[in-house]
Amino acid sequence: MLRKLLLWLPGSVGEAIFLPRARSLYDRLPLLDWRTKRYARSEAKRLVSAISKGVEEFTIVYDTEVIGLGYGSVVNFVAIAKFLNANCVNTNLLFVETSYVPVDPSYDQAGIDQFLATSVLYAREALQDDITEVRTISVSELNVNIHKWSQAYLMFDDFTRNRRPFFRDCFNVFNYLMATTDLQTQDSSLYSPNDFSRLLPQTFRGKQYVTWACRYSTRGGDFGRQTMEVEFVKIYDYLRERFPKCEIVVVSDVVGCDHYTSLAKKLGIGDLRFSKEYFTDFTGDAALVLNSQFFFCFRAGGIGQVALLSKMPFEMMSPVMNEIPWNKGKLTSWQTKVQTFVILKKHQFEENRDSNLEKLGFQQSTDRGGIG
């Protein structure tokens, strides 16, 4: 109701000025995590109820202009679609075309189009093509068909209709879905090596290797999410000692692989491989990660979501963004003893970054998974 009142204000003052302030105020109200978990639980129950009642078609819309260009968000969206696949129901996963992304206006049309093409490819590789339609749509097609999709079942209906971001809730909804389903459905919904095995290069088939996500960006806001030189050396030494017989593959985008290739050469480290030697996009990186024996990340990007929404062994050291931990000991409801997540402060709030790697090897020292 408040949102509608603000949007009725003259000009764009309501949407551009007052609405963001109202959202910011709402987020600072007490019990935000409790309210977020309550909504996620409600949305998960609504979805399960619709499946049990025999609803024949489900639609999930990725509104690119509203959500932005984040592969981590795409991973979460596709995970919910995988749950629908596991329940053998017809699913539409639709990505809305755009020429502008307000949350990151630095992207040009070529960058936006590349993101959409990669997202569609990723979703098609992960989902069952006989019961799933994955494609891009225009804003006009969204407006024309949204009522029809809603009459069947539209995920996050109100948010989608009002073109509001709900990507923050996808992980938490999925977490509840996994907690309440049977083991077979859970295993089919979570990411596994089978999802992208077709893409794995021959050189990695049957080989023992670990993956190490490293983020690097020339965009100023992401500077603190990269792996600094001292951190790079310490993590490399840790992984090499822990996995002496495994190859180590650094996973990043083209810019990141170029940067860390140069850094490794400078440091005299000559036994690393880099993902962009084999793939050009995010989907290939996902294939490498899921087929590896172990995944490690330190303040890295969206590729970590692929491992997080799986049962593969991993050690992650990162802030949580929109993820609400399942309980005090687990980030996800299915977290296993070989999965460790050490929660760090966001880089812009970290005053003592040198201490971040003190829990490196937390998984080994405690012989368990969980949250550090």
C-alpha cells in the first residue's frame, strides 16, 4: 500500500527519492532476519502446496533491469527451477531483456546481452528440456502475459508484477524447500557433477583437481573482493599442502584469470591452471567447480553459489549477502560435514583484514563442517 502511494506522487519523485528511502528504513527495522525467514518459509509452503494440488505450469521471471547482472542470483533462480524439475512439473524460466541496468549503469548493451546469453545457456544445461522452457522475453511480453502466468503459478507474484527485486529471497526460499523435501528430491534439486558434465574438457575427466575461486574486477566497488598478493600466497600454500597430488585450477572471469596469471608468474608459482584456458563463460566454470574434488573461495563472486547449493566438499570464507543461516551451525539446511563456511565481514566494514585467514583450515582442525 505504501509503495503504491509513493508511486502516485507527481513526476518520478516518489519512485526515485522516497521509495528507496522507505525500503532502506524498512531494512533497518528490528527483526529483519526473522521477517525475511518468515517470508521465505511462506513462499516455500505456497509453492509446495501448489505442486501438491496439481498445478500444471510454473513461471519464474528474472527481471534483469531490476535484479541486475549477477550470476549468483541466476544460480539461485535456476536452483528453484531444478526443484520444480525434480517434482516433474512444467516450468518457464524467463529472462527479461533490457538496455539499462540502474544498479550498475556501467554495463553497455554488449555486456548486458552477453550476460543474458550466458544465463540462458547456464539454465538450459542445468534443467530438463522436456518440461522446461528457458528464453528471453521483452518487457512488453512480460506485461502482456503476466496475468496468464499468474493464473497458473507465478513465483514471487507480487514482486514480479510490480517489478521489484526479490533475488534476495531466492536462496532462503530454496533453503526451506530443501529442508522439507525427501532426500531423492533434494539430491535432484541441488547442483551435482551431472548438471554440466557434458561440458567438462577431456583433460579433466578422471583427474584429481581442486578449484579455487578468485575474484578481480576493474570496477571500483569490487576492489575489496579480490585476493591480495599476501592472501594469494597463503591460500596457495595451504591448498598445495592439503592437496599435494591434485592440480589446482583458479576459477575467474577473463579479467580475473589474466590478473592472477600475472600474479602467479610474479610470485614464481608455475603449477596453477586457470579456468579461462578452457572456457569462455560462467557455465564452463560451473562444470569445472562441480566436477572438482574440493572447492575453495575467499571473498569471491557468484561462482561460489554453485558449490554452496550442492553437496560437494568446500571451504568458503566470505561475507553472507542475502543468505540467512539455517541455524547457528549451518548456513544451509543440507550442509554436510565436508562443507565449511566461515562468515567474514563485508570488505567495506572490515578494519582488520589481516585476521581474515586465521581460520584457514577450520574444516580440518575441527574435522567437521558448519559455520565458522
